[in-house]
Amino acid sequence: MPQFYLIPKKLARKAPVLVSIAQWLEALAFRFIFWIMRKLSLQRASQLSAFAFGLVGPYGDKARKAKINLATAFPDTSEQWRVQTIRQIFRSLGVSAAELIKLEQIWDQRDQRLEYVIHPQARELMACKGAAVFVTAHVGPWQISPFASKNFGITTSTIYAPESNAIVAKLMLDLRKSFGEKLIASDAGARPLIKELRAGRSINMAIDTRPDSGKMVPFFGRDALTSTSAARLALRTGAALVPGRAERLPGGRFRITMYDPIICPNPDAPIDEQALALTELIYRHFEDWIREDPGQWICLKRRWPKAHKL
């Protein structure tokens, strides 16, 4: 998560006095935004948020990084296509922000808003409530995908990135309570995740962002630093590794698809090689989802190494 929303990180580091002021303003702004969004219908809130993000987002530093990612993933596209797609990405991010605020409402209205496509082996696993590592990517309404396991009555913990602003962190934590039984911060390490899985419970993870450390995995034909933690957790605990995605449908509705568990193609190999092979298979799913609609891919951090680091 970004350290600051209202001031550039570099400026805050040069002028520490701005930090407390910015965080106070951010907390005030978020409270006001949440209050407005809760007064609106899901469709109205999504439209307003999409407009605001699409109006401002394309002119910030995040847009430059998104353009680099799009140029790498889709090298044959034009500059005009990338500019248009970046605007779509920010609009999608705005809709996701509204959906996060409206998570509880979406779940309460699940009979009207949610539909499921569960592949056969995934259905069998979920029906018996077997432990699983459910993985997704920041594509479309990714925050809706944990509702699939919740619908099946599966006890899950969701991994989240905590905000640096304590007040904003509390607001976001309250919103994320709709995800499942427990929320685990991404900086808590592997131990609590292993504990959950060995107890027969499941976890939800969005794993497509660039980590601080990891393995180089092919992504759109170029190696990208990638976390293999989801695959390692599954291998260490015997849990299934299940990709899932959510898609937006007309009228404020959503489709959640749960794919069959990913099976390791080299089960006799060392665990490092198995984890790498499983992660590559996960990323093939991610590539398919992104190719289907690049404007739904929230790619606002540089995903591939710079040329001089290769």
C-alpha cells in the first residue's frame, strides 16, 4: 500500500513535518469519502469513484509505471492505446475502491449480485471444505473473489497489506472484515499462514505484485521478480492451490470463477523447483485474464526489472 495518498513520498521524506499533517488530512478525507459512498447506491458510488480516479489518476507517477507495464506486456500496441487503457485502469481502480466500501452491502445482497462458476475439482474441494490457498490477481473486482469460499462456508483468512496511517488502517480493516474469519497482515510472515492451513483452514492471497524478494518467473514472455510463497505454503502443508477471479457484470453484479486446483508437473523435484513450476502455472491464468481485458489490470507498480538490472 502507498505510504501517503495526498503528498509525494519523496517530498514527505524531505519535509518530515508534512507527514503528520498529511496523515491527518488523509484520515479526514477518507472518512468523508466513506460517508458519501455509503449514502449512494453501489452503481452511483462506482460511477462517481470511476470518474474521479479516471480524471486525476492518468496524470500521476503511477500512470507512468502503468504505461511501462503495458508496453512490456503488449509491445505491439500503440501509444494511443496505452493512454486509453491507462484511463480505463484508473477507472477500474475507482470502481474497486467503491466496491471495497460497499463489500458488506454486496455480501448482504449476494442472491441478487453474485453468481459462481466452480470447476469440478474445485467444487469437490470446496464441498468437503478442504484446506486451500486461494490465489488471485489485481484484475477486475479482485476484492470480491473471497466471497466464493465464504459462500461455501469455508473458514478462511485473508492476507492484506496494512496502511501506514493508523487511522486509515483502522477504516480499511473494518471494510475488509467482510472477507472472512480472520485478516492477517502481509508482513506477519509465513508462520501464521502455515498454522491456519495445518489447522484445516484456508487463506486468500492476491499474489501478482512485485515482491522485495522472490524468483524470476516468465510473465508475458519476460522474466519478472515474483513471489512463490503461495505455492510454497501449499507444498509445505498439503493444501490445494486454487486460482480464482471475479468479473464485473452489468447492473452491479459479479461472476466469481474458481478453477480446478493446480497440480505440480514435477512432484519428485526439490521443493524450490516445484514452487517455481506451480507459480508459472498460476501466472498463465493471470496472463489470460489480463489479455481478456487489459483495462481491468491494476498495474500501478513497475512489474519488470529495469534494463540495467537484468
